[in-house]
Amino acid sequence: MIPRELIDTAEVPGGLPLKLYRRGNDYMITLERNELMSSRMSGSEAALGTMACEHLGSRPAPRLLVGGYGMGFTLRAVLAKLGADATIVVAELVPKIIAWARGPMAALADGCLDDPRVEVVLGDVGAAIETASADYDAILLDVDNGPDGLTRQANDGLYTARGLASAKVALKSGGILAIWSAAPDPAFSRRLTQAGFDTEEVRVRARDNGKGPTHTIWFARRS
């Protein structure tokens, strides 16, 4: 068996540290004993980007907010779907996540952060949402483990009634709030409805070959 090699550790503001491992050509980012993401399981993260763009439909010069970067699967999927007039703002709280994408995982990133359509903001995506007003055609959240977070308690605020109200204000009319989660969350589904979103809940396999664990994605439209 190929051994797992620790590449680096990243401090998370207000949370526990993340560790980047490599095993052969595969990369893993872990929190304590939990594997948060892996280059072997990109299917549901890519689906978040692809399906959000499909729900959004055709809009001139769309502006999207993606939080956070992770391993870039969602960002690359969005770039593949949108035209040259799009703008994608990537909000990433942990600077080393971006450093890893430009360093040891540069081949995996495939230059997506240098695409002229991409703006990288080092900071909390929640702050970016709270300061926006009808700024975005879509907001895509793959933060922590979904509504039932692991990494940082402050992330939970994104999924509260107040956080959803802020997201609604940040979206343009008919805009899409797309949220990735490791598991279903009926209470969160109810909060989306109570916040006034028209919501579709989708199950997606973790691997791009249709195998692996099943993850949940909500697509909530501001009506």
C-alpha cells in the first residue's frame, strides 16, 4: 500500500487545523480523523457547480459567489459552463487552501484561479454575503460539512434563518442559492422554505462515476 504523506497544516480562524495529505497522485484534506475532501471524490462538488448554472439558465454577464474553494471542483465546473462575460468571486477563509492550490495541488487546480473571470477574496463568505445587495445571480456554498458543520462553529450562521435572509438579499431576483451537504437535513430544508425560497433537493453521488457516498444539494431560488 502506498503510504499517506503529510504535506502541510493550515490554521483555521476560530476552528481546528486542517491537514493536507498525499497518497500517490491523490490528495486529502482532513480535520482530526475526518476526511473533509479528497481528489478521488469530486462528483458532488462538480455537480454543485454544473447544476447551479443549469438552474440559473442564460443570463447576460452573470456574477456568482463561490464559498469556499476546497479543491476547486465546483469552480472548475462553473467555469466550464459559463461564458467569457461571467464573473466568479471565490471567497476562501483559509489562505493556505489557496496556497495549496497554487503549490502542491497546482496540477489539480489546472489554472482555474488564474482564469480572468475569477476574483479570489481571502475572507469569510458570510461577510461577503452580508455586505451584498442584489449583487449575485447565484451563490454556491460548499462550506464545512453543510448545515451540520465540523470545522468552525461560526460557519453555522450561514444556515440559520438570519443567514438565509442575508443570502436572499444578496441575490438578484430569480437568483439561485446552491448549498452542498454531506447528508440530508430536514430541519434545514424547512428553513429554506420558511425563508421564502422555491427549493429543490437533489441527491448526488460523491464520485464522478456515480459511486461512493450520497451527498445532498439544495437549489433554492429567490422568487
